[in-house]
Amino acid sequence: MPDGRFAPSPTATLHLGNLRTAFVAWLAARSSDSRFLIRSEDMDQVACRPEHEESAVRDLAVLGLTHDGDVVRQSERSELYRSAIDRLIAEDLTYPCYCTRREVLAEAADSVAAPHGARPAGAYAGTCSTLDRAGRAEREAAGRAPSLRLRSGGAVVSFTDRLAGFYEGVVDDFVIRRADGTPAYNLAVVVDDADQAVGEVVRGDDLLETTPRQIHLARLLGVSVPEYLHVPLVFGSDGERLAKRHGAVTLEDQLAMGRTPTDVLDVFAVSLGLAENGEQLTLDELVQRFDVVKLPRTVWVLPQGLAGSVEP
């Protein structure tokens, strides 16, 4: 059976949108008698905090979303990433890139109307792909440290998401190692999922467009490609992605308002089409009832009553 996982980046306390996605991932794993793993994507040692990892694990436990094995941390897996990057370099599938983020975004905006098919936001235009040795030396002399990009050759990758359906995208030459030497997200997540034998990736649909990159990289590395289930995000009443400004959006906030973990799960279950108002199903009953066909394909707007103010 395909193992599932929840892999938050511990840069802040999880909000209800994060927890709702974790709930779907947990139900998907448990309904197929699979393990549910937690991975802390703490690569950014400046923004990530141990207390946020601890609170994420605690929130899942309070909701009854048990996990299997120890929490795996990306910050402790550098050798795995280095090995994968070295292999790609040895196979001449990479090149150094001296472009700044601002330059990349400007070039992406200029080429947005080009007839190249679906491309991820900020897709790289390939500026440094043809730089010769002199060009590289000139940029390094100017103090520019290069990131490392995968040479994709404009590969077109398609897959069928369990919820979103058929999706196809053009893979750009994306970064696999940042200029500071840190492995990039798309590289780390592919290596991690393969190493942990993750067979199904459940996550927010804001990551749908970058999935072709990860599938392409997995194929180059010769590792299994998991199934994907991208869950629509949770928005506030203002039509924007759920955030702290929307009120009582963390589990701690909800408990402070007098709600129980069961109350929160009941709201999630109703929003996911797995229960009717007032049913109050147990987790075991929800596992039995879980069916991807029932899941909504549009964003869920957090009810204003649920995000009411927390008493000071």
C-alpha cells in the first residue's frame, strides 16, 4: 500500500487550511491501510523554528491524526541531496545560473505570452544555459554566486491527479541547488519521497503546477513517481488565502474559543463532503467513508463564525 505523508515547513504555526490538508492526507493513508509519515521541511534554517515543528506535531496529535515512525527532518539529510546533485552533474544535466530572482521574474513576465504551454509561475527563460566559460568567469568576477539548474530540454510532462484530473506542463530549467549551497525544494522533495517510499503525495493545489518538474526529476534519478492528490486551498471571507489576519485560524485559537478537537474535525469533514452537519462521526467512521470522489474541487471559504475573534 502507498505510504502517505504530511510535510510542513516549520516557519509558523499551522493554520486550519494546513490542518485540513493534513486531515485529507491522513484519511487517504489510513483508508488504504498505509503508513502516515511526518516530514519537517526545515531546510531554511533562518526562517524555520523547532517550536513550530513541535506545535505542528502536537496539533496533529490533539486532532487524533497519529503518525508512524519518527519525524524526518530535511536539515539532517544533506548527504542524500548531495548524492543526487552529484549524479545529475556527472550526467551533464546541470549548469550554473547567475541570474537574480528579480531578473528571472522579469524575464518570465516578458515571455508569459509565448506559445509554450503550461509553465509554472516564474519559469526560467534559460538565460544562463548557453553561457561559455568566459561569460561565467565575468559574472563570478562581479561577485555573483551561481545557483545550479537542471537542464530540462523543455520536457513536457503529464500526469493524472486523483482530484484535479489530467494536467500537463512544460518543465523549465529549475533550480536544484540555491546559490548559498542549499538544496532546493524540488530536489529535496523528490529525494525524500523516494527515500521514504511515499506512494501518494497529498498537498495543497498551489503546488500542482510544479509537479511536472518533480516527476521529470524523479524519472532522471530513476526513482518511483508517486500518485498525487492536490487539495483546493482554504480562503478567508475576503477571497484571499487563509492567513493570520483572518482571525482565529490556528487550532490553539479554536480551543481558546471553547471548541473541541472533535468540533474542528466535524467542520473539516463537512467541508470535504464526508459528513453532514451535526453527524459527529468518529475518525474510524471517517476513514471508512473517505472517498476522493466526494472531495470538493473548489476552494473552501472559512466560515466567518469559525474564525471569530479570540478573547485576549
